Amino acid sequence: MRLILHILAVGLLTSCSSSGIFGTGSLNKNATRITSVRTTAYTHSESDHIIYGARTAVGSNLKYGNVRSAAADWSVFPVGTIFKIEGLPYVYQVDDYGSALVGTNTIDLYKPDKATMRAWGVRSVNIRVLKWGSFSKSLSILKPRTAYPHIRKMVSRIESSS
């Protein structure tokens, strides 16, 4: 319920099935549909990501297969959120964040190289959230990193919506 209220507050949620979205962790056919989500793309060889290499904020390798990595503001899309972009066959998992994403309601999609990243550009898409991530797990990852202003902002937004 807290997540639904938070998303309504930021103006993202357009329709939602209340039966089992926050269930036991299995993917749910009654997914939350969110329309007109702004997406951008990033790659591990960009100057602002190069120090991290091909690693995510959770410490895993960036994924680009049937399951793909995505970065977002974890106070909107918490770590572990799994979604599909309507019309594409891939599943995306929020396992990264970026300072430029905080407060923007933008999802950044991982691409393996700059050409693929540029080809994506900026797109408004409809997504279906198949499984919501965890705000508590987001906090456990973010709290030790609060030396950075964008992380303090995410932590503050998550804690104030509790």
C-alpha cells in the first residue's frame, strides 16, 4: 500500500491490479501497468560509469540477455523491481542507480556499447512491473553510501514514505 501511495504521489501509476502485486516474490500476471515512462540508456564505458566497470550498484555484473540491467531512482523503483517494456521480449531488473536519475522518474537501460546506447536515445514507453523490489533492501545498500547527495535524497524519500 505504501508503494502505491508513493507512486500516485509522483504521478506515475495509471492502473493497478491489487491482487497479489506484493506477493511472495513470484512474477505476477496481474502486473502494474505504468504508461509514458521516460527511458534513457547507459553503458559501462561512459566516463561517469567507467570507474565501476561492468558492475551494478548491488555488486553484480551488468546484464544484457533475456534479463537486462536497469538503473532508476530507488525511492521510486526500489532495487529488485522487475519489469517489461511493452512490445519488447526482455525482462529488466533494477539493480543500479545513477545520480542523474534521482527525482526524474526516468529509467536508464543498460546497453553493452555506446552505439546501442545512442540508438536507444530517449524514449517514452509503457512498462509492466512484474514484481516490485524492496525499499528495505534499497535502504540497506544506500545507507552506508550517504556521503553522496543523490543517495541522501533517495534515502530521505524512502524513509519519509514509510
